[in-house]
Amino acid sequence: MSTATFNKKHKTDLEIAQSAKLRHIREVAGSVGISEDQLEMYGNYKAKLPLHLIDEAKVAKSHLVLVTAMTPTPAGEGKTTTSIGLTEGLNKIGKQTTVVLREPSLGPVFGMKGGAAGGGYSQVVPMEDINLHFTGDFAAIEKANNLLAALIDNNIQNPKNNLGIDPRTVEWKRVMDMNDRALRNIVTGLGGKPGGMMRETGFNITAASEIMAILCLAKDIEDLKEKIGNIYVGDTYDGKAVFARDLNAQGAMAVLLKDAIKPNLVQTLEGNPAIIHGGPFANIAQGTNSVIATKMGMSLTEYVVTEAGFGADLGAEKFLNIKCGYSGLSPKAVVLVATIRALKYHGGQPLQELTIPDTVSLAKGLANLEKHIENIRIYGLPAVVSINKFVSDTNEEVAIIEKRCKELGVSVAICEGWEFGGEGTTKLASQVVEAVEGFDGKYKPVYDWNWSVKEKIEAVARKIYGARDVEFLPKAKQNLRKIERIGLNDKPICIAKTQNSFSDDPKWLGKPENFTLTVREIEIASGAGFSIPVTGNMLRMPGLPALPAAEGMDIDNAGRITGLS
Amino acid sequence: MSTATFNKKHKTDLEIAQSAKLRHIREVAGSVGISEDQLEMYGNYKAKLPLHLIDEAKVAKSHLVLVTAMTPTPAGEGKTTTSIGLTEGLNKIGKQTTVVLREPSLGPVFGMKGGAAGGGYSQVVPMEDINLHFTGDFAAIEKANNLLAALIDNNIQNPKNNLGIDPRTVEWKRVMDMNDRALRNIVTGLGGKPGGMMRETGFNITAASEIMAILCLAKDIEDLKEKIGNIYVGDTYDGKAVFARDLNAQGAMAVLLKDAIKPNLVQTLEGNPAIIHGGPFANIAQGTNSVIATKMGMSLTEYVVTEAGFGADLGAEKFLNIKCGYSGLSPKAVVLVATIRALKYHGGQPLQELTIPDTVSLAKGLANLEKHIENIRIYGLPAVVSINKFVSDTNEEVAIIEKRCKELGVSVAICEGWEFGGEGTTKLASQVVEAVEGFDGKYKPVYDWNWSVKEKIEAVARKIYGARDVEFLPKAKQNLRKIERIGLNDKPICIAKTQNSFSDDPKWLGKPENFTLTVREIEIASGAGFSIPVTGNMLRMPGLPALPAAEGMDIDNAGRITGLS
């Protein structure tokens, strides 16, 4: 394998993806029993699947594996790569498996982080399409979101068909799938009467849209319409809450989403089925793919591997308390991705020196991983630690983690999917199968939906984040009253918090203790069916870096793309 | 045919389209010699075509027919319906024909005007898809446009990688495919330093984006990149012009447009090939589909029918002086769509009474049609007047137009494509064939590109609009100097003017004379390769009406849409 390895080292993710020989999507579909006439093809390698293929009896029998991670470094620790690699490994050891992922956002693709289609020899393909417009779902979500915004401003503008909306109370923002900080805070409606009523507003990135959250929780078109109708828009001058249904917006918005609601079938580099659908971020939204996509995967194969964004304190918490709560799903095992570099980072080693061996920082950083393991046990689920192996990792460093995991009685495996694809993940796959087969229960939620919003926030903060106290700033207290008024008190919460720390301070690495979590405000997502306590200094529209990735991209007349990562 | 007619009267355009039996797109492609492996399918009824199918030798032999119109009423006079109906008729009389159209914009779909896929029994299908996201071209254009905006603001924000762009000079606007007046004039970059540099800007509708204009004039990806690189962005503090290439934006923007540049194949209700690609408006942009789409159609069939937006003073003028000038194409016949209602409207009958017979207003309104006929003759092209027949038209009214056309020596036919499809257009088709076969020349441009921009504007204003004078306001005079500085003086002009009148006053119907055309300002589209003299009070972002069409739309779990028109 050494020659192959040598060659691999000279290839970028894009080059690996471009040199792959893809199966026609009708073959991939055929391998899981879907006939060609049920596919809506987008070219030869992408297809939308009809919702009627979801079979609840099969969903009940399929094994769901959730991939989550320790608190990541800014570069990310490879959850998507691990999810894809594990899927290849499971198929290799005879367990038919589908990987179910989120769609990448264009913002980071042109910014700094790059795409989100895995890496090395654990990728989903066609990589360029998945990382760019894919099948147009994000564009459709953006359009539906912005149609509601146009209808709101048009209603305020027009004296004949007016609900009496007070422009100062409108909370619905427009969205754009772009890292564009200049749109965070804007004033619209300038230019006198023909230009509308002047007001302060802003754009969020599309992944943060409530429409994205709704699409990922909806069962079907009717359910989608009902949820959209429930979106809170603002108040009338009389203080009455106005919802999207009062603007008759839900029908046209659902029309715009008629294709976006259908999950997308693609393939892994080894030709196994991959479903990619929906893309909410995990720091500011529920951070996991759609219920429809997960159930679709579970209707097709014995195993489904899925991921939830950022660390387990964010993605996994929301996956379990929101997505599983609403859908009745439960994972049978949780894979916790760890890297040597992240452990050293949490143990105090500077970001620029993470490739230098350092067993002292590593041992110190283990506290972060241990707290995540403890949390998975709070949910009552079996955990498997997966070490995402990097070329710079030493055997000594790996041994330290393995030893600690053994002391804690938690299963651990090295994942070499990035370098070797499924060949590098069969051991991890076997341990996951063992965990799944040894578990016959269901996750235990961290809070009861019937508790007050305040109690629910405190439960997550104390049990999962390890906070001592929660402070509610005046605006948050005011929001709590509005939540009560709108009837959102008995719904789950979706905390917006930095992905860089258990606490709300992105600089506090490792395992923070004795801290106070500060809730600045609580946003209302009555359509999606949760409230969003915003902690610390979270932003819902990113900016571009000093040197945007966009500047290095190119395409020639043959359609060959370079510079995409 | 009377029973059929009776049933038809009870069907909406959407119901007719939904009840049509569609051919699989591979069959439509096969009928013009395209094999399945050359198609990039989007479901079973839409496909993208690869650019290598364009064959210049075939383009040179194919007959191009341009459909344009007299000055329309606000409802439109049926150019798209006539183009599609004529295509059915030509195929019926044995001339293999492709119709090449523009893609509809979502703004009007949710506003007042509705979609743009034809009407009655002259439609292109699948109508819902064509009118909604289609194959994602508009979304891609929007994203490429807005990526450039984000890169500009990011460059201004970032002191390390800064071109010294003066924010007060930035002319590049963001776009959204939505009727949203509140976005016309906005202030971005609020919220202090992290939110960017505050500046005044706005959104245009996507159809007005220079990226749309560029895509519709580009030959291939390399040409697209060069044109994008040439986009003028603003000036540095030293007064030096900054272009998109200075921001290294063209590669990433072209990557976003990799699929959008490929034309889309669909079908007419009678199963004939239809290519739909690009969608610039004709009042504020060049108003016709892409050069790539037109050449693709001409590579496939003996005849191609295409349309240019609004009246012949706008769409046809730009089609000939810009699109034909850049591409070397020339139509062999021009179909001039007229309606009894529009003639009466231009003769003074009020909008609400256009279904009431009125031969006096009709005779008066003929002056408008006659000026358009005169203009087609200025271009040296044979004209065929097509009367788009409505149920309320009387035989007496029709006879008046026919008589006048005979006196003028211009060919005339009644088009009943809306009611009967191809059966209702064979006579029009025969006359078009006669005109084409009797013409062996090329159009004569109205101006020479080497003239100054001022001279070119005056030529169009005097010869085509019938103006006596042209007045340049101070800002326009200033813009003339900038055009000189940027080197855009020897390029064509793309006048933005109301579609409701030959003059720049939308209320001046009929055939205005002895008027002065006022040029308010002249925008620079150095990427597309033209300047945009803006006359009167033109807006590049529409608003929604008091009762938006969106409020009447719905979709059920079976995916059945209602309320789309």
C-alpha cells in the first residue's frame, strides 16, 4: 500500500474526487432496491427520492449510528470524513449501510472552512456539485424565506391590505447563503414612500433560516405548510402576534419548497449510498440533516450513519432533545470523533504547533473528551471513541488515548478512512456493530418538554455544559414572557452557543468548570417549534476572511474546476 | 372542434399544462439527433445540453425568426404564446423548428404578471418547474452577482488585502429574484467595525444583473470569465477604476455558473423541442435569451423561433444592435405581434373597456403598429404582422387591421395558437416561411458601434422612438466622461426605457411625436460590453402589488400546485 499512499499524498480532496470512477445513480439506487422510475435524476450522479419510499416499519428495524465529536479546533475534527469512512467500513464487513449527511453551505466554501463533503478517501461525490448549488435546496429555502420578508414589507407598505404590523417589531430577517458581514445589520426602505417603510433589519446566512429548521423537521408537504404558517413575524400596533399564516404565505412558500423537501441521493467514493439533505448549523440551529432524510436512509438499509454538527454539546444535544424528540428516532450507538491535535489544543498547545508531538498537553486535553463521554452516558447511549488519524500523530500519543478510554471502559478505535477509505475503518465498524448489538434501549432526554424554558436551559447548561449557573439578561427575561404569550413554553430549546468551548466563551478550552452561562436573548422559532436562547456573542451571518478561498478558484472550458476544497 | 373549445374555456393555463401528456426528454432530444448520453437530465422532462453540440456550420444554414410586438398593454400581448404557437405550426407544415425562449423571473410569478411559459394551448412544459426554480440558473446568477458584492465589501473591510476602493464610488449592487421594493435603497454595514463599512447601496432584481447580461452574451466558460473580469466595480480613492479581475473574482464566479451556462431543453405542449435559457428584462437589459441558446437551437433544427421582450422599440432593437452585433446572427423574418385590445388601448380606449368593440379607437391606435412596421423596415427585414386572437375580438375589428396591413404591403395572419395550438397557426407559419424564403440578406444596424455613445443614443431615439431631441442631464454628461475613461465608447448601448410608450413617458400612448428623450444617467456594464442610458423614471427592482399572486398559491401532499399562472 506504500506506493498508493505516496501518490495519495500528492492529491487534494478535489483531485481524488475528480479521479474517482462514479457509478450511475440508477445503479446506486438499484443496490438498495429503488427502481429507476422512482428517481428524479439531476444529471447522472444525483437524484431526488420520492417521500413515499419512507417505510416506518423498516425505520423501526434499522440501526441508527450518530457521529459526533469532542470540542473541535477551528479546522474541524473530521466528523463528516469519519461518517463516510465508517459507512464504507460497515459495508465492507457485510452491513448494508447508508450515510445520511447535511448539505454544505456556500458561505464557508468561498470563505475559509471550505466544503463539507468529507476528505481524502472518505468523500461523497460528485464533490463539486455537492459543495456548490447541488440540487438547489438552499436556493429554494432562501427564496421561501425571502418571499415571506417581501410579503411582510409589502403588507406594511400597502394601506388596502394591511394587518397593522408595527415595523419596529418585525423579527423576520432575510437570508443569503454567503459570508457577507455587511448584510448583518442594514436599514431597508430608503428612498421615500415608493421605497417602503424604513426599518432596521438584517440578513442571516441561509443555514440559520427558520425555513431550514422547519424543512429538517417536517414530515411532508402538509406538515411543512402548517409549520410555515406558525412562523412568528412580529406584532401589530395593538400588540397582537402576527404569524405567516395571517399573510397567507404558507402555500406559496411550500410551492417554492416542493422539490427541496425531497432528499438527495448520491454516493460515497466506494459507491455506497449517501443521502444528503438539509443543512442547519449546529451552533445557531439544530445542526443535523432532515428527519425525512434520516428516515429515508433507514427505509433503505440495515444501518444508517449520520452526523450532527460541531461538538457533542451542540449537535448531539440538539439531535437527541429536538430531532429525536420530534421524530421518535433514537440512535443505538454514538461515535465520538477525537483527534490528537484537538486534544493537545484543549491541553494548551498553541494552534500553530499542533503537529509537534506533545504528550503533556495531550494528557491535559483529555478532560474535554472525558466530559463528552460522560454526557453520552447521561443520554444512556453506548459511546465509541474514534481517533481520526493524522500523518503527524505518533504511536505514543495514540497509546495515551487508548489507555484512558480503556480505564473509562469505553470502546476506542483508530479511524484511517481519510487515508485508506473503507479499508481503514473496518475495526471501527466492528466496534460500532458490537455497541449497536449490545444495546436495546432508547436515549434518555436531558429535559422534559413540559418544564419551563428557563428550567430546560438550566438543565442543558448544568448537565451537558457543566455550568454552575445561568444568568438571564433583561432582554432574555422579556423574551421569556413573549414565549409564554405565544405558547412556545412546552417546546424544546435550541441553544445558540460557541462551538469552541463547553462555556459561552470561545477562548475557554478544555473542560470549563464553575462558570455562569449568560443568555443574552431568546429568539422565537414557533414554526420550527423551538425557542433559541442566544448565549455569549453568537453571530448568525459570518464574514469572509482576509484572503477568501474564492480568490483561488478557477474553471476552464472543459468544466474542470480547481481551488475548491 | 366546438366541444373541445367549450372544455378549454373552463381550464386555466396551469390545468392545461398539468393535464398534458409529456414525452420523456430523451425522446424530445432524440427527435433532433441528441443521444441520451449527451443529456444532463433534471428529472424526466428537463435537461441541460453540452455546449459542444453547437455547430457553427449548422447555425449558418438555420433560419432565425424573431418574434417581437407593438407597444404592449400592461398585461402583455402574447409574444411567448405566439412564439410557441408558431413553432407548433411550423412543425405541422413540415419545417422542423425549435422555440428558444427566456427563463421566467420569480418576482412577477409571485407578484402580478404571473409566469412566462406561454398560455392556453401554446405553452412550454413542465410549466410549474419552468416558472419556479427551473434548473437553478437564476439562483446561480444571483449567487455569482452577490459573491462579487461580498468580495468588494470584504476588501474594503480588510486592511491587509486592500485595493483602496472608495466605498462612496461602488456601483455594484446585490440582486434578488423577488419583487421587493424595500431592498431598492438600503444602507449596509451598520453595527460598528465588525459589521463593515457603512454605505448606501441597494438590490436589483436578478434579471437586471450584469451577470445575467454577460451569461446571455458569452460564448463559453473562458469568454464568460473574461467578461466577468471586465466588470467595473468602482474607483479607488485615487480615482483609478477597479474591475472584478482586480479582486480575483472571475474564477469563483464562473465556478458558480458552470451549469447555468448550459442551455435547458424542454418541450412544447405538442412535444416539439424548446430551449429556455437566460432571462434579462428588455426594458432594463438586453431582453433576449442567450447567444448560446439561440445557436444551440440553430444547430438542431432548420428553423428557430425566438422572442425579444416588450415592444420592438426595446427587445427587437437590442436583439439586433447588441445580440446580433456581438454574435453575428441575423433573423430572416420578424413577426410583429399585435392585438385588437392593444390597438384600441393606443387609440384611447380605457384599460377596463378593452373587451368592448370600438373600431374608432382601433383605427387610431394603428399608428403605433405602423411605426413598429416602419422600424422593422429600417432594419431591412421582412415583417409579418400576427394578430393574437382573443375571444372578444370581432370580425369587423380584425378586418380593419388586415386592410391596413395590405395597404402597407405587409404580410398579416391571425394567430389562434392560444385556443388551438399548432392547428391555429399554420397560416401564420406559411407566411413566415414565405418571408424567410424571400429574404437573403442581413439586418442593417441602426448605428455604427464606432460612433460616440451620444451619437448612438440619438440614432436610436430619432430613428426608432421617433424623438425630436435627446437631453442629457448633468449626471449623464458626467457618466459620458467616465465611459470614455473606461474605454466603453465603441461598444453598443442598451437603453433603459419604459415599455409602455415609444417615449420615456409611460402615459404617452399611440405614436408620440416631437418629444425630447431625457437621459438621466448612463450606467456602465463593461463586463457585458455596453453602457445603459437610463431614461425617464426606470426602476430596476419591482414591488409587489396590493394583493400578491403568492397569497392564492397552494400545494398538497401529492405535489399538486394550484394558483400559479
